[in-house]
Amino acid sequence: MSSLDGPENMPAPPPILNPAGGANQVRVRAYNERLVLSLVRLYGALSKADIARRSGLSAQTVSVIMRVLEKEGLLLRGDPVRGRVGQPSIPMHLNPDAVYSFGLKMGRRSADLVLMDFVGRIRMQLHRTYAYPLPHEILAFVTSGIQELEGRLDEKQRSRIAGLGIAAPFELWNWAEEVGAPAGAMEVWRDVDLQTDIAARVPHPVFLQNDATSACGAELVFGVGPSYPDFVYFFIGSFIGGGIVLNSAIFSGRTGTAGAIGPLPVRGKNGETKQLLEIASIFVLENMLRERGIDPEPLWYSADDWVDFGEPMESWIQDTAKALAQAIVAAASIVDFSAAVIDGGFPAWVRSRVVQATIDEAAKLDLQGVVMPEIIEGAVGAQARAIGGASLPIFARYLTDQNVLFKEVDHAERT
Amino acid sequence: MSSLDGPENMPAPPPILNPAGGANQVRVRAYNERLVLSLVRLYGALSKADIARRSGLSAQTVSVIMRVLEKEGLLLRGDPVRGRVGQPSIPMHLNPDAVYSFGLKMGRRSADLVLMDFVGRIRMQLHRTYAYPLPHEILAFVTSGIQELEGRLDEKQRSRIAGLGIAAPFELWNWAEEVGAPAGAMEVWRDVDLQTDIAARVPHPVFLQNDATSACGAELVFGVGPSYPDFVYFFIGSFIGGGIVLNSAIFSGRTGTAGAIGPLPVRGKNGETKQLLEIASIFVLENMLRERGIDPEPLWYSADDWVDFGEPMESWIQDTAKALAQAIVAAASIVDFSAAVIDGGFPAWVRSRVVQATIDEAAKLDLQGVVMPEIIEGAVGAQARAIGGASLPIFARYLTDQNVLFKEVDHAERT
DNA sequence: CAATAAATAAATCCAATTGAATTATTAATT
DNA sequence: AATTAATAATTCAATTGGATTTATTTATTG
């Protein structure tokens, strides 16, 4: 009954535990430094004494660590806080200019390259639209783009670039026709290893993650994450995708596709079973517009700048909300998420209407016994994917997403 | 857009990070000791050099740690392994008698008390059936039972008892009538804190966990866990319940009910929407038997000893398999589980037929785009809940479920 | 006997803690 | 207004304790 009946009949079980799990002083210091930076990031600004209280470390230890971090330029001291008994505390905050990171969002209709600083602000960006993406064009965009953006930095700033994080869809060759690519044009992507190809042309560490997962990560770090320890996330782009946050950490799963939620079966308008992505994707809206003779191109110029497309958009929002509501109930039946977060490559006013419609549709469903999550808007917006991508190099090097000492980095790194 | 626009407009975000997250030497040693024990447990037997390689620690460190653990009686040395060049290695394994632990499974129809050893073998057990559980009877059963079992141990053995782990259903008062309890009889449970009440009467640390989650934990540790890093688990008791394993660790969620899966909506025989627990629970079979004038009592005498109930059981297995198949597809759409594990309070031959029927039913569903998990039988069996309960004190004190240094224990401990 | 691997003893290193001292402030009292 | 007490932040110096490094011993194969 048990697999532990003794050493003799053990058929050498596979190694599941992290093989490099041991702890020592060097790793402890590295971990504590990341912990300090992460606490400062989470709270915006904290004094040494604050950090000592929150980390459980001694004041002396924190003092030493933070002095080092300040000397390295990662932390800046703010104005002393007076008004309370005792020596005034000196809040320390992240130096926004201490670290920069590139984020590349590559999509089915457009690509974005952003330069993000240490506190998550976008400092520069480039945007490009296309009918469909081709490897050599993407490569050219990212290499020339990085060159251009780096050209606007001085030597010192360039030395502070932590790397490039790519947010890209998996299996681009699927559904190529639905987005209007010529048959077979996307097949080239089957043999492309974007991470390796870009790493060969860029003098920085390169990271890669699914685009929706990246957006979810941005929401976790810069959006509603601090208020919700776990949530299911939907990002409506030309295709809908998603992500899952558990215990304040991205859960990407064995195959990296956890929370993909695109293929989730939902009941369509006429009672037929459809996949979520066949309803709640912007390409569907695009096709609806085209059918009615409306030019859909403005969808891709700038996500923050849609015009009101009237009836067809109204109809798309309704369908999308119905499908999202069902997906949320299904997810909530498996895991007791505290929130369902909805964002997308569209303006805030569209997002707001999608969310409200989803709340209304969810109320119509049978919720007996289900712990329903709060259905809320994402706080990051259309650039979430690029921001999430740009976060990858920073987190890999300076921050910790959880209080885990020796977690294996689940996104491979190439230098 | 970002929540990090500066310290001035931060409304003090809630503390999500573990407040006691700092690392120091004492904790490092405690962690490394647990890591060594966990590696030995996982592999059955390992030499010091093996542990050094697998943990990444230096040979000397491992040597010191394991000598201490051997001195404390937790590890035993096996026969030297010769046949290879160099000094023969000495495999070390857990001393089964180093630690004992009580496990109490309290259900709607029966209770079990087991004494488990350090390697997960049941050494003694008591069983009791009832029409429905009442607090004072459970308390009497556990206190007298522990007294009786401890009486069979000598003084030295008694001193090695790590604690008592309780596996019990949440919200016992729900569905009371369906299992034949008189209306209102289960209401008393609303005000009972079983953990506290038992802790007051038992001289050991007491832990509490949902019964299905406990069974899932037993499967993770003593069953298929070593072969599958993540799986969704179903335990068919008088009510069906479940659990979720992610990254080789139990995920119990914010409210402790993740993977409860009982209220999952599924389509019933006649196309109507039902909750999973209304179909795939043993109480349903019990009622079917009673309707046909068959005495259902043998269901509860011993889970390993059912008679073949013929047609009604056949019909129940079919219904159950249909519902389980739908639940598995729903779960797989959210998380890319590598397996769906089915076990229950019934004999292995029933489990085997349920699993085969579920595999057949799943094949009939639309699986387009879904990463389907392997549907397999649980390896632990009917006692999984009690074993999982008994594991709680052992894990809390001696082992680590993941390579997480300072995880907060998610089951409260009372001494 | 040479090569190899396991195991361990001794010395060294390093980061966290402890305890005491310093500094800067507010609060209370004269 | 001046003085004293209390409090809190920060840091210096000494200590602690566990991991690593280096070197040695032991046991085996070929």
C-alpha cells in the first residue's frame, strides 16, 4: 500500500525534489538582499527599522545589507520622517534609475518594445503593426529597436540594463486564417526558437514567457496583486489568454500553459459548445466589423485610442461577457480564487464595460455552492504584456516573488 | 498605471509577503536537516555522498548532519554497498520506529483511528461505525482509543509520538438528511471546534485538515506523488471530495477548500445540471440500495470488504464515471494537471472499475485543445484519509513538502 | 600497488545575532 | 525657556554557529 515498504523493493523513484536544495550562508545573504529589495518595492518606501520588523531579521543585519544596497545605488534615502518620539526614521526607496529592462511584446497584429525602469515605469517605447508577424521582421524590429533606444541612453545608463524579456503567444501557427494570415504563412514559426535567435543578436540576458502569463505577472506586481493573494486573470488580445496567481506567485504549470483558458468549453449564444477563444477575442470583433463594411484597422493603431464602433461592438461585448462569466464559474469550482481580473488590449472604457457586463452575466448563472471571486478590472492596461516581459530580467536578478529560497527559475535564461 | 508611482501616494498596501521571511543560520540548519530526511524518505535509502550530490551541500556538512540524525535515532545505516571502486557506501534509511503519529479520520458514517510509523505504515487501528457522528461520541472514541493504543506501547515508544492529525469533513451540517441523519441532529457541529476540544484531552500536538485534502496528501507522499508533480485528486467517500497537488505540494487555497470539487456543476443523466457530489458519492449508492430493498450496512463495515451489489452498483458506477469525466475536463481546462487520481472508501476492485469507466466516458467528450491528464487509480486506498491525517504531525516536525524554507504552516497547531 | 570513492577531522570563513553605545527626536517637568 | 526623561533609529564590536575548504584516512577494484 505504501511506497515505503523498505529500501529493497524501491524501483528508484524519479527525483521530484529540487536537487540543489541545500542552504548555506552565501545563499542566505543573497536571499536576504532580495527580500529587502522586495519589501521596499512592495511598500514603496521603508526604513531600516521597518524592514527589520517585517523581515524578522535583526536591526544590525538589515543595517548592513541596506548600506550595501545603498552603496550599490539600488536604494535611495528619502527625507527623514519626524513627528514621532525618537530618532527620525529615514525611509529608503528603490532608485528608479538603478536598473533598466527591455520588454518585447510580440503579438499577432502588433509588436511593442518598451524600456522599463526599476519601479515599473515605461521610459521609452516603440510600436509596430503588421498584418501578421514574420520571424525576420520581428528580429529586425527588436535589434534595431534596442539599438535605437540604447542610443538615447548614456554609457552609465546602458550598463544598468538587466536584460530583455519577451512576451509572445504560444503556437502562433494555430488559427492563422482566423486573423487573416495567408494559409501556411505562419508555419515558419514552428521551427523558430525566438529566445535563442534574439539572444544571439542582443548583448543582454534574454527571457521568454507566454504573453498572457506575462500580462498576469504585471498585474501581480504592479496592479491588483498586492490586494489579492490569488486570482484568475484574463487578457483579451487578438486572442484571449490568461494566467493564474496562487499564493501571490504566478503559477505557470508543468507545460507552462496553466491558465491558458483559451480552449475552455463554454456554451455559445445558440446553446452550442464553443471554445472561449472563439468568442472572447478581438479578432472576432475585427471580423464582425469587416463583415459590416467597417474598417477594423483602428483596433491596432493604439489600444488606448479606439473609436466607438457602435452596435457590432455592443454585441461583441455581450457575447464576451457571457462566455467570461461561464469561464469564471468553472475556474472558481476548481480553486477558490479571491478575484477574477479582466484586462485587454483595449481602452479603459471598453474594459470597464466588459467587466460590468460580465458581472451581470455571472449573476444569472447557477452559483449554488460555488465560492465566487470578485470580478474586477485589471489595473495595468493594454501594455501589461510588455511590462510583464520587462519584469522578467529584474525579478530574475534582484527580487523574489515569494518567500522561497531556492526556487528554480521557470523561465530559461540564455546569455 | 503602476502602484509604484512613489512613496507619497501609497495607501499602505496590505502585507502579502511573509512577515517573518528572513533567513539565518539556525533556520538554515533546521531546513537542511529536514531536507536530508525528506530526501532519504523520498528515495528510500541514500548514502551520505548521495545526499551531498542531491542536495548540493558539501560532503562534510552532510556527514555532520546525518551523524546527528543517526545519533538521534531518526536514521539507520543499512548494509554497505560493495562492487564499485572506492570505499563502499553506506545507505541510510529512516528508522520506522523513530517516530509514531496518530491519525483520526472522522466521517459521516464511520471513524478510524490509526497509529502510523515514520515510514507511513499503519501499526495499529481502531474502527467505529455510526448512523451519524456526534461530538461527544467522537471525543470519547478518540480519547479512549488513544489510551488503548498507547497502552500497547512501552514507555520509550510512547515518548516518540509526534502528535495527532485529524481528517474531517468541512460543514458536516450540510446534506445531513441525505445521509439519513435526523433533521437538525448535525447542527451541533456548527459550534464545535474539534481541534481545540481534542487538544484539551490529548497530551500531544493536534492538527486538523479537511478529510479529502488529507487523503490527497497521503497520495502525494505515499502514493503516486513521486511520479506526478501535479494532479487533481478525487476521494469518493460517503460524500465525494478532492484535493489539488501543484509542484509536488498540496495546494489548499485561501479558504482551505481548493479542490473541494463537490459543488462542481456537471450535466446529469437527463441533461439537467447537478452538483458532482449529488452523483458521485457513496450515500447515493446507499440510497439506491435501500430503495431496492437491499441492506446497505455492509458499505460501512469495512471498505475493503464490499459484496457485489449487482445492478444498482453497476448503474451507480456508470453515473459516477460520467460525472467524474466532466469534472476532469473542467479541471484540465484551468490547470494542465499531469494526472487525475481517483480513490475512495471502497475495495480496489470497485476503484478499478470506476477508473476504467471514467476513462471510457472521458473519451466520449469533446477534448479539442484540452491537455488531458492521465486518469489513474489512487495507490493508497480506503485508509488514505487517516494516513494523511497521521502525516500532518510528522511533516510539521521532521519533513519538508517543498524546498521552501520558511513557509507558514497552513494547519494551525495547538499544544 | 595505483586509482577511485566514501567518510571525516581540523581549520577557516562568513553572515547573523547579541549587547552596548550613539544620536536625534518628542514629552514632561521645572 | 531650559532641563530632564523617554523613546526610537542606527551602528560598532564581539560572539556564535554552521557551511566550506583542505587534507587525511579507509576501503574497495583492477
